[in-house]
Amino acid sequence: MGSTDFGLSESGRLEAASITLLIKARRPECCLCSPLMRCIQTAECISGVRFEINPDLREIDFGSWEGRTFEEIQQSDPAAVDRWAAFDPDFSFPGGERIADFSARVRSVADALVARPEETILAITHAGIIRALICHFLGLHPRQYVLFNVDYASLTVLDLFDGRGVLAGLNIRRQAEEVQDGQDYSGHGRKP
């Protein structure tokens, strides 16, 4: 869906609400949020956690490709798909964002996260941003974002040390009952 701004469906609201206890168990000291409505509505599900909008957390703008399937795009413009798959920094989605500009936004977010004084940071954002942040903090080439599947309404945990990271959790979706079982799911270090 990219930068298309739509709200959560009813099932999306239920999914967002289902992870609130898991988020609270991690005791985030601050919450940064994408300006897109689906992220704002997710943040609003987490009572007691104030959030601030960070425009750099918005999803990549796929331009005229938004709302289309990968198969449709591949059939209509295979050369452009190849440039995107290679993560060519000069590639721009038709009518959308340039890869180099998206990468610069991700670096800006990463720098801002590292510079924050809080120990535990919650970022409510999109799969593309999460994948790119994983690559950034793990020192992987950005085109390796395809190695990570990021589910909706799930937690990705990165422990940050000296500007680098360890992927400590991906697609965490424990049910509320599991969070209440007395186990410590707070992890260590800084987490976007």
C-alpha cells in the first residue's frame, strides 16, 4: 500500500489492540509514530503511551504502483522491477519516491533513534521502514530487505549498541495471556 493513507479496518483495530499488553510489558519510554492514519490509529490503541509523529517513519511512496500486485507490476514493467530489486539508488517509483531518498530517510530515523536518551523506544511504522532499519542496524546492504518478512500488528525488536544492532525478535505476536504469565519480555538495550 505504500504511502496511501488509509485507516485500519475493524480486523486491523483488533490486531492492533491484541498487542498492546505486549508493548506495555516492554515499558517503552517514548513512542515515535508514522504520520499515516493506520499507524496513528495503532498508537491510539495503546493507552497510557504518548506518541510523537515522525514524518520520516512514513512508508515508501510507490507512486502509480500503489495498490497493484507485484505480478501486475512485473508484467507491465519488468525492467523497472529489476532496478527496484537491485535497489538502484537512482531508481524512482513511477510518480513516487526515489530509492536514494527513501534510504536517506531511513538513515535519518536510525540516527535519531541512536541519539535519543531513552532506553526503550517504540516506533510504530511500516514493513518497508522496519526492513530497511533492520538492514541498516545489522550492516546489511539495503537490497537485502527482502530477506525479512514483517507481519502486520507484530513487534520487531532490535537491541542497539554503538549504532549497530542485534535482531532480537521478529514478528512477535504473543497473546495477552502469555504476556501476563510473569515472564520478562522487556529484553535489553535500545529498541526501535
